[in-house]
Amino acid sequence: LHRVDRRQRQMCIRDRTYPTTYRLLKNKAISYVRLGKPDSAQVIFKEVVDLTKEREDAKNHALALNDYAIGIKNKGDYSKALEIYERTMKIWDSLGVDKYKTSLLLNIGLAQNNLKQTDRSIQTYHEGLALAKKYKVDRDIYRFYNNLAVNYNNKEQHDSSLYYSRKSADYYLSLIHISEPTRRTPIS
């Protein structure tokens, strides 16, 4: 069964099984995504959204909304995904949490770009890049650079596209610590 029935959900809201139930459902949904069953994953992600809302767990509710919206975006409903991402942003704002906003801003920028809102997407990426640098969210920094390069290329601003493309590559390479391969002397 994908779903948590009402009685189980009420029990989990009242007692200590909530964290475990939350993690189990989220992991199950992620497994369905990886198995290529996004519809099954969406059913479970929606359950997680409902569960975290009923539990009044704002942090995990925001994370669950983001996961749910990714599934909607992957189905091509960028407007609905953007609406959910913006609701998620309001939760992070109400909690005063900026660190989690970086991946959310990547998702918002992607949805905006898919809706042909390139200028808004660029603005979103710059905002996200500043936060990613502030909180040292390395994996998002080079992704912001890359997405900026794509957007500027779409706008035919090739100098800016090349600039951000180089920044993305340089930053990524600095993360994986590429060094000269060591030469081994053959054993004679």
C-alpha cells in the first residue's frame, strides 16, 4: 500500500512514530522515482505533504512540498509547480530559514525558464547564487552558474553566457580537486 490510512496517520501525529513514518514514506517515494514510477512516487509525496501539514511540522512540510512540486514540474505542469515552490518559499521566510532556499531557488528558476520567464529566472538565479555562496552550498553554486549560462545563451547574450559557463566549469573542477595524474614507473 502506498497510503497511510487515517487511523495510522492520527496515531503517528500523536506519538513518536511520526519521524520514522515521515522518513519511511519519503524514502519509499524516492525509491519509486528511481524505479521510474513517478506516479506512485507522487501519491506518496502527497501523503508526506498531508502528514507534515497535519503534524504542523513546517520545516519538513516545506521539504515535502518541494519534492511534490518537482514531480509536478517533471510532468510538465510548470505553472502549478511554480505556485507550490512559491508557497514553499513563504514557509521558509516565515521560519527565517535561508539555507534551504538555494535548491528551492534553483527549482523556481527552472520553472520560470520553462514558462519563458527568462528575465525572472535570471533574477532568481542571482538571488540563489548569493545565498549559495553565503552558506557555502557548493553543489548549488556551480549549478546556478550553469543555469545562468543557459539563460544568457537563450537571450543571445553570449558574452555573459560564456562568462557563467566558465565560472561553472571552474567552480566544479575546484570541487573535485582535479590534479595532474601521477606517473608510475613500470616495475622491471
